[in-house]
Amino acid sequence: MKLVWFRNDLRLADNPALRHACAGDEPVAALFIISPTQWRQHKMAPIRQRFMLAQVDELGRELAALGIPLHLLRVETFAEVPVALANLCHEQGVTQLYANQAIEIDEQRRDHAVSAALAEQAVSCHWLNGCCVLPPGRVLTGSGEMFKVFTPFSRAWLKALDEEGFVIHRAPTPRGEPLPWQPLAERAWVDEALGELTVDPRWPVGEAEALRRLNIFLEQAVLDYGETRDFPAIAGTSVLSPYLAAGIISPRQCVAALQQRLGYRPQSKAQPGFVWLNELVWREFYRHLLVLIPTLSMNRPFKPETAALPWSWHPDAFAAWSEGRTGYPIVDAAMRCLNTTGWMHNRLRMIAASFLTKDLHIHWRLGEDYFMSRLIDGDLAANNGGWQWAAGTGADAAPYFRVFNPTTQGQRFDPQGEFIRTWVTELADIPAAYVHQPHDWLRLKGRQDYPAPMVDHAVARVRAIEMFRSLEK
């Protein structure tokens, strides 16, 4: 028997591990491992856990309809997985294991241990690329090394894609009579491990939902994406990140759909659709970096010298930031949106991260952990890459003297304050002319229901620049 181990690839279509396992007539079974303790150690947000398990439920039903049983194992930590998986393979008569490669260091170590444990039982392991369009190690410099800078990586990635192309794997055809499926909500041990399994209606699961969102975006917004993507009050982004993070849709499917919509694959900023494609390339870049530099998975900065930065730790200041009480409306709106919905617009992620690191001078690792603990689309590569970019410690980071001004960022990207008034309810009735600097207007009205700015941005900016300049001495 062949066993397909699903992880962050919870889909039937374009799933290399599933496709290869289903080649031939040998029986196929599937597996998903629930690891509550490990997930908590990795700061996985409860909303992301619920979203992922709801998709596992959907996947289990779809596999059962194809005659493929999905086994569920509860294994608390990665360290216990090799033995548990070896036992399952022995019980089920498994001779081959198929899975799509993991890129994070803990997951890679787990998979190496699984390979060793299964080799003792003569079970062969097949690890395939299911998380990237082009696998880590494929896009190389002229000297045969992996890239550490985005722009040349992007050029080389586009060239390699033109040379190689890519294949979209079809979902497998039925392999037998349909099988019964017991919903996760009826399994007591799952409920005990993770609590209530209800899903936020804002985030329906299913491959059909992911494709629906992709198609709507391509039909309605992709051509204007370069102009609208930075405005959180506008529906200008694909909002596909939760589906990509859980592997409900693949990046290859996104690239293929874009190409089909346009009739070509854009190659430069001058061509419509390129800006969104470039965001997918950024996703690839951060994932390739995670493989090249394993210490990124270990809370280390991309730029080693920045480990000496004198970051602060002020619990009260961190709490004010995380709860949306900074006195800077765009920052507060961003954090309140995150805390309520489990998602944050990308421009707002940059603004919020810049404020924590450059205005409050608090370590980016604390912000990175907080985002992971709240985001439905929490992804180590993208989250770490974004935080280190904002903090000035990462790949392609903005120069240390470039510090986001939270007021002017709000004025530029939420000019009428629509997004701010949606999430900072204290400012719901404030005129647009005052929404980004509301404090004088509030005082005139005799109101004290919104906090004063917790720092002077001009002073904080100077301090941030001094922190980085101290590294040069």
C-alpha cells in the first residue's frame, strides 16, 4: 500500500505527492497528523488551526468519495512522529510513503527522522515539491549559489520558469467504491485537543472556494492591482493568503490562472498582471531563503550583525501596540482588524511592523510571534521575511534610515479614513480632515475616548537611526 502524508498541502488538485502515489493500481491511503502541542510551540493561531482542520474535514470527505481513506493521528510533538508513523505503516502494510517537502527546519528534521525510521521497515519515502512553483535550489546565480537579493532572484526565477515551464497535476480519479467519513466534530479526541471547531464564516474552506476567489480577483482586480493593492479600504487584493498557507490552492495554480486570464505570462512592470505575479515571486523568494539559511527558522536575523541591536522590551508598550491603543489611527485600525478577523492587509503589516520596531524599538521577534499567534495565514517564511524587512534586519530590507511615518502612511493609503473608522470605532464620527491626527478635534469636543500618541514619531525615528548607526562603530 502507498500512503500520502498531507501537511500544508490540503488539496486534491496540483498535489504532486497525491498524484505520484495514485500512479498505478496499488491501494492508496492518506494521513494527516494533528500535533496540538507542537502547533502551540510554533505559535500557530487558533483561527488557523480551526481553518486547517475544517479543510482536513473537507479533504477527508473528498478522498472518501474517491475510495481513499484518510487516517488521522494525534501526535503531540514532531519528535514523536517517526515512531507513530512507523507503527501506522506496519499496521496498514505500507511500503511507500509520499509527501510534499517541508521547508522549515523543525519540519525538515522531523522528515529526516521519518525517513530513517521507515527505512528500517523497508518503507521507501518520496519527497516532492508541492510548496513552490520552482523548488528551492533550482534558481541559482551564475556561480551556482542560491540568491540572497530579491531583484536578481526575480529575474532568474522568471527566466527559469520560461525555460522549464511547469505542470498542473490533476486531481486523481476514483480508485474504488466511496467510503464513509466521520466528521471531525464527531471525534471526541479531536475536540478535546483543539476545542470548538467552528470556522469563521469570513473564511469558507474548500478548493472550490479558493478557485472562486482567485477567478474573481483575476476578472475584477488584477489589472488594477498595482494601483489599488496598498489601500486597505479597497477590495484590491486577492485575499488568497490563507488558502495558499494551508495549501488549499497551489502557487502553480495561481500562475497558470493568471497566464490563462491574460493570454501571456507578464515579464516586466510595464505589463498588466506583473505586480501580482511579482508578489508570488516574493513568496517563492522567502521560501527559498528559509531553505538556504536554516537559522531564519531559529529566530536569527538574516543580517548577523543586527543581532547586536539594542532592542527594547516594554510590556506596557507592547500591549498597547498589540491591542490597538497606540494613538496612531492607522496602526490601531490594523491591529484591531487583525485581532478580530485573523487577517491583515499587506500594507498594514508593513506599517504595524515598522511602528513596533522603529517607533517603539521593540524586537521584531516579539511582533513576528504575535502575528503568528493571530494570523489565519500564518506562514513562517512570509511572516519572518516581512518582519525582518520592516525591522531592517532581513533580505532586501529598506535602508535603516527609511522609517515609515505612521501618520503620512495613513494619509496616503487611507486618505478618507474609511478603514480607520471601520475599526477604530471611537473615531467613527470624526471628519476626514482630522481622522489621521484626531487629538485636537477630540479635545475641542471634550472627548478622551481615544489615547494620545504613545510616542513622538520624529523623536522615535532619530532613536531608530541611532540604533543602526551604532552597528557601524
